[in-house]
Amino acid sequence: MTGKEFTVGVYLDCPFFTPASTGRGRSDGRKAAELFLERYNRSGSSRPVDYTDVTRNASYFLALVQKA
């Protein structure tokens, strides 16, 4: 993780992330968020590469998990 700033919001029960660098929100949808959490709970991995087949937003999800 690079430590770059972002904000997180929720729309229709789905998280979306907005990097400060672009100001454009991004989301892979609710199903991707659920799959990320399922895999994280099973593996506990903090490596974004372990979630590339699930979501392109793994680094954002991992940052949230670390802050929780």
C-alpha cells in the first residue's frame, strides 16, 4: 500500500472509493465487496495481490480493515 489518501462512501449498500489524486469514485460492485470480505476472513492476507481476481480495489479494502 502506498498510503495515498482516499475517501469511502456507500451507495445502494455498496462501498465506493474516491482517490484524492483523481477525485473520481470507483467501485467493483457489492458482489466484489462480499467476495473480498469472504476471502479476507478465510485467509487474513494483507497482500492486495491475493485479491486481484476478486476486485481491483483490494488496497482500499485492506486499508479500511487495518483502520477498523
